[in-house]
Amino acid sequence: GTIPTEIGLLADIEFFHLSNNIKVVGPLPPEIGNATSLQSFAIHLCSLTGMVPTTMGSLAQLRNLDMARNFLSGELPTELGLLSNLRDFNIPNNNFEGTFPTFN
């Protein structure tokens, strides 16, 4: 299945882990940016495709972002550089291109 757009309605969710689940397919919904309490987002070793939504730059509490080993592509949004609490950023084995966001 896909990650539903309703994830954006989960304003109080702090941890979202779907790792090691190749049956999770499709793009990351932009509504993820509304889950502003999110501290850890782990989706490594799934089958997600498409680009990382710019709205992920709104996740100010995010400390762990693990999107390794998917089929994500395109440029990483510069908005990820706004994630000042980010400590772990794991993105290898995707199809990203372009420049890396600048983190402050």
C-alpha cells in the first residue's frame, strides 16, 4: 500500500517507522509536513518512489530522517536545511541528483 495523505492529520505523532517493508509503494505525500510533532521518520528499505516533498522542511522537531534504500529521485528540497534539530540523516541507495541541502 501507500502512505496515506491522512498522515498529515496526525499532528501529535512523534515516531513513524515503516522500515523493511517493500510493500510500501508510491510517493511520500506532501501532507507529511503537517505532522509537526514528528521526531523520527524511518522508511528505509521500502519501495517508495518520486521526490521528497518540500513540506518536510516544516518538521521542525525532526531528529531522525531515514529514507535509505528506496527509489526516491530528483533533487533533495532545500527546505530540508531548515531542520535544525536533525541529527541523523540517512539517504543512500536512492536516485537523488543535484546539490545537497545546506544545514544550519
